[in-house]
Amino acid sequence: MKAGTNGKRMIVFSLKTATQLLANFILTLALTGSAYADSASWQGVVLAVLEGDTILVSRDGKKERIQLYGIDCPERGQDFGQVAKNYAEQRLAGRTIDVEPAGTSRRDRNVALVFLDEELFNLELVRVGLAWVRMQSCTMPDCKGWREVQKGAKRRRAGVWSDLNPVPPWEYKRSTASKKGVYSGNILTHVFHATSCEEFDCNNCIAVFHGRDAAIKAGYTPCDLCKP
Ligand SMILES: [Zn+2]
């Protein structure tokens, strides 16, 4: 009987310890501003290509959704949307890649430079004309060079540039969303935006609301900038 009592105590004790450890861990995260601060390059295997610029990578057995830094592939409903996805699939699926986090804040810690055989895949997509360099998010010094690569693709009329005036994916997204009365919600801050807002397609703005009321009902607050 005594042994049983002791055993119970042991369990209570270890639960307490575990809770304490978890609390400490959360506190550490809060103080250091997350794991982002010390995130260095890592290697992983590409499990799936969701879009040309969005992939699912296995990192130590865990799945991570990675957004390719600084670029934007044509949307699914656009010309070359499927081509871009297929291209990325052929190049990356099942391959081991190097991932270098490149997001500028804790919010976009899943934004990264992706290297395949030591070549930067983000830039490869631009070179073959299957991605735009996104001025708004491509802010590191190298981006100047990336835009030159894009000009080259344009001159060769590669991929999307076979059309002289292709619609950039961010404009396409906005125009289809505003037609439908769609608002986007930031899943971390619970703020929602109209299509006219520069924050409309921020990295965490992935909640979609049809109509303003739906956003309010879901507990989201209107953005101070776009005042939806
Ligand atoms: Zn806004």
C-alpha cells in the first residue's frame, strides 16, 4: 500500500516538474522574442509543393510550411500558376534542401531562402520567369540583383513574360477578393483588413472573411489603417 502511495506522489511530483518546465520554456520564449532570434540555417526534405512559392518541408520529423522569401508566383487561377507549381514540384519534391530563415520579424519566421544543390531556388524561379520579385517584401541588398535577373527573364519572354503585360499575383489576388467582398484577418493579431490595405496579404493574414460582419463575429477588430 505504501509503495502505491509513493508511486502516486511520484507522479504528482513529476507532473508538477513538467508544468514548471513548460512554464519556464514559455517564459523564455516571451523574453527572448521567440525561437526566431536564434534560428539558423537548417536542412530538410521537401514533402510537398503547395504553390510554386510555398512548400512543406520535413525538419527533424516535423512538418514546416515554408514561404519562399521575396518572390511571388502566379496564383492558381492565373496563367502559369499551375506551371510554376509543377516546376517547383519537379525540382524540389523529395529533395534535401537548405533553408535559411529570412523573415524580418518573429511573425514571418517561416519565410526563407531555399537552396537546392547550393543554388538559390527563390532566384531560379525568377530566372525562369515563374515568379515576380516582390518589391514590398524583398528588402535585402541582393534584391537589386534579383530585379536584374527578372529583367533578363522579361527580355527573353520566359514564363509569365510571354505575355507582355502579365498581372502581378498580388494585384490579381486583390481584384478577385474585392469583387467578392472579401476581407483578410491576421491570425496572430486578430485584426482584419480590406483589399485596399497594404497589410491585406501579410504573412499571417490568412483568415478569409466574406463580408465585414463575418470578421467582427469571429472576434476580429478592424485595422486602424484601412478602416474596413
Ligand atoms: Zn488594414
